[in-house]
Amino acid sequence: MNFAVKSHRLYSGSSEIPFISSPNMGGQLSPKFLIIHYTASGPDSDIASYFAQKSAHVSAHLVIRRDGTVKQCVPFNRVAWHAGKSQWIGKDGTHYSGLNNSSIGMEMENWGPLKKMEDRWISWAGVEVHSKIIEACHKFGVPDCGWEVFTKAQIETAQAAARAICAAYKIEDIMGHDDIAPGRKSDPGPAWDMKAFKEQIKADAGKQSVACKSEMRGSTGSP
Ligand SMILES: [Zn+2]
């Protein structure tokens, strides 16, 4: 799968990825980071359409569903409302506060944490979840619980999208929402293998010799 960014929109070959415009956006953005989220929703909710409602007061640039399909809601050169109160220290020591103003937000359709009731896994919405689930403790101490596993199709789409974004912009790093808002947010959580994701993007960037290779050098410690 190969995507490309043209005029701040995601393309697959010559076709533009479906664009469901969200009114929930701010001014100009020069993205330096890519932030991964989960939607905390089931397969029956269309989160891109939710972001299209002004009353939602939230948005993200991309929404990737469990089946691997992707929709764009905000152009990559405009601020989306996905990070909220958040902080990060960049590789050169720059302190970033309110990461909406410096990052692209990518939402992965996923329930997030699940509670066990007898032998069933139940979402926050009270729905029984039949997807593949892992039991794990969140790195920032959210109690041991179940987490819905991200689908292979979804991860492949996310990698292809991240590759295209890294080729188009000077992306310094990829973080989870939980990294920039620890304690307040738990997405994408322990079911998301960030190390493997970043290594894959870096390996792909090496093949394509795009900006990501040098930009993300420090993240895994290799030369
Ligand atoms: Zn989030």
C-alpha cells in the first residue's frame, strides 16, 4: 500500500482519500510530530462523520477504521483538535505545549480499555467486544485490564499514511496521546506497539531515503 501527500491531502495513487471536512480546526500548521490515538468506539460509530459536526468540538487529520479504510477530516497544514492539554520536549530541547499546534493527529478505530465480566470483555459503553484482546497494564499505571488489538489492515494503513506524512513534512517524532498527556490520556495504550511502528517507518524511510530517516534517528538510538 502506498500513499502520497499532495496539497496537504492524502492520496492513494491518483485518487484522493475520502475527505469528510471537519469544521473543528484552527489556523496554519507546520507539523513536527505525528500523534497516535484510539477512538474508544465500536465498528458501528463513524468517527469521521462525528468530527464533521461542529458540536463535537474535536477532530483529527485522519481516521483509520478496523477494516483498514482511511478518511481525512482536516488538511495537514491546518490545526486539528485532537491533543488537548499536552506537553512534549523536542529533540533540540524545545518545549511544546498544546500539541495541536505542532502535530498531525491520527485516530485508530479501537475500543481501548475493556473490563472483564466473567468470561466476557465489556467496553466503556457496556458493549461486549468480540475482537482479539490482550491483557496488559498501561505504562502510566492504568490498572491491568483488557485492550482491543489493532487489526493488521489498520496497522498497514497507518504505516503507509505515516510514511507519506514523513515524506511530505519534517516529522521529528511519532508519539502516543498518552506520551504527551500522561495520566490524563491512555490512548493508544499497550495494544499499540509504538517501537515496532516507528522502526517500520524508519526502515521504509531508509529504502525511500526520505526525511524521516535522519529526523527519527534519535528515537531508537541506532546511527
Ligand atoms: Zn487521543
